[in-house]
Amino acid sequence: MTETIGHSGAWGIAAIMIVLISWVMYRWLAPRTWREWGSAGVVQAFIIALYAEMYGFPLTVYLLVRFFDLDGSDLSANLWSSLLGVGEVGMLISMLLGYTLAVTGIGIFLQGWRELHRAHQQGRLATDGLYGLVRHPQYTGLFLILFGEGIVHWPTLFSVSLFPIIVLAYSLLARHEERQVIERFGDGYRTYQQEVPRFVPRMGRLAKLVGKSRSGLG
């Protein structure tokens, strides 16, 4: 049955991807407290589950075949291709959309890190640039990366289940971080909290930023 759903069994590639992505994640997230390590640990589990199924054994599709009595010969290792019956075309579309979201998330994550680092060096709040759109652009970028790879590109039972847990974990971490920032900056940060959302930008602010960018190019 496992061969009818086309698993690759490329465990070497799976191991390389897990180690590489995990190293990058820990390098940039740089967890320090137990809260940060806990949140990073859930992301680590997400990464292992995602790439183990992508390059190793497609457990999600295997379980669909076994428990829902589906014809394994019509299924591929990619869940979207299997459920929608669109074959390689569906896999290509999900891959392109997933990579687009992931690359966008990487850009947001790195730019947010730069802006925060610059603000820390200057001893001020980070409130402009991406921080003028959301209070935690690095976490927004992380969510986009994981959503693009683990939900759009290659969804699995584990990645779909872990994604809302990751969002919850980083929401709690963000609240804890904000309490620490309030202790330092007081009412200045409280005003910023009221004006700028936590993870998802308001459309009005986003449209205004896009308009400024276009006028600057003109």
C-alpha cells in the first residue's frame, strides 16, 4: 500500500532539511527564557513532522487510505493533490503558493529583526516600518512561513494540528514580552498598543503604506 501512494523514503534529505531549518530557526529566534524555549520546541516539532512526511513517509495520506478505505493507487504523497484529485498540477500550485507565502514571511521576519535591532541600539521603541503595521512582525513572518510550508504547500495531520498551538504559544509569549516593555516605556507603549494590532495589520494602515511606497517610486 505504501508504494501505491508514492512515498520517497528519502530520509537522508529529510534529516538534512530538519537540521538545516532548525539551525536557522534557533539562530534567529535565539530563545533565552523557558517560555521562548517552549514556543520554539513546538515549532521544532512542526518542522520534524513536516519534512519527515515530505521526504520520508507520507503518514497523513497513508492514514487516509487505511481508515477511510480510499484507493491508494489514485493518491499521491501530497494531501491537497489527493483530496482534490488534481494530481501533479495541484501539487505544483500548492508548492508555488506555499513558497510565495514562506518567502514573504522570511522577508518580514528578517526586516522586523533589523528594525528591532536598530531601535535597541538607539534606545527607543520600534514603532516605524513594519512595527508601524504590527507590534510583532517577526512572529507574523514566522506564522506566514509555517502556514505556507505546513498548510498550503504540504499539509499533514501534525502540521495542521500544531499550527494553531504555535500561534497560541507565540501569542502568550508576545503578551509576556509586552508586559516587560510596558515596565520600561510605560504609557508610550500603551498608546502604541492601542494604535497598532499585534499580528495582523489593519487594511487602512497597509493601504496607506503601499500608497507611500508607490508615491516614493514615482
